Amino acid sequence: MIFDCDGVLVDSDRIALRIQAERISALGLPTTYEDCVRDFLGLGMPGTLRIVEERLGGPLPAGWEEELDDAVGEAFRRELRPVAGVVAALAEIEAPTCIASSGSQAKMRLTLGLTGLRDRFEGRIFSAEEVERGKPAPDLFLHAAARMGAAPATCVVVEDSPFGVAGAVAAGMVALGYAPEGAGEALAAAGATVFTAMAELPALIRAD
């Protein structure tokens, strides 16, 4: 079982994308939370920064990324929680588990630590920093499977973004798409079996 982190284990996307929208809008590029969900969810910060600079027509102001990280970190400390129902779901899953995230190891140390989930995955946390290409390429998922000693065809990936689902499918893995707000069309189009509540996850895994 390979889990994405943001939006699947920790409720961080809601917080981080809200602040991204505010900070990008302040650059003179009017951007909504929904815009950030559509364009950046699951992409990772390098890809996000590249798109923002393309839209700006030039480099971001000095220190912009660091200020964004600081603002997001402060909000995480105030607001971050595990995704609803995920702790109970994890307790029912017997298969070996790991994390494969577009986020950095530093970010996951913070988010998983704040939510009490880090010990559940200690030593089995993999970041796109460790591979040449991040999602939607399959590299990260193949890296995670290799480190876990698992054949890709035996792996099930839990994702909440079309980029992540595309990477899982490209790696030859089964993809489950978590869409708690009922907007699973993009996940299904990318190749995922969609579910809307973490309580459904253990039965889906047993079925696969």
C-alpha cells in the first residue's frame, strides 16, 4: 500500500492551497483556491513555481518561496489534522504500507509529526526529492516499491490528485482516488477507482 501524504493522510492541501492562492494573487495574478486545486494539486513545489513564473513572465521576487513556506508552516501548526477517518482506516489495513509524496522530507517531518502519523510510517517515507522526475511520472512510485521489495503490479496507491493517479497508473499499479468533496471525475479519468470516505478504504483494498 503506497499512500500519498498531502490530502490523503494529512488535511494539508486545504490549508496550503488557500495560502498559495492568497500569495499568488498578491503578485498581481488573481488566483482562487479552486484555481490552485486544478493547477497545482499533487504537482509539487518545483512544478508550481515553474508555472507561476511562466504566468508572471519572469522570476518570482527574492524570498517569495521562503515566505510562502513560513506562512504555510504557521498555518499547519494552528490548523493541521489527520484526514477524517484515516487513522481508523490504517488500523484495519494489514498490508505493508509506505508513503510516496511530492512534498519534501522536511515538510513531511512537520506534517506527519504534527498529526501523530509519523511513527506509523517511520523508515518508509519517500519523497520526490529522491527521484529524477516527480508525479505524474512513475519514478517515485517505482522507487517506493523497490525500497519496499514489492513488484509494481502488487502495489495499490491511494491518491487525491490526477497527477498522482497518472503516475501510479504509469507505474503499473492499482490507483484508488480519494475524492471527499465528490469531485472524482478527474481522478476517474486518470485511471483511479474513486472513493469518497476513508471508511471505505479497507474494503477496497481487500477487494483488490
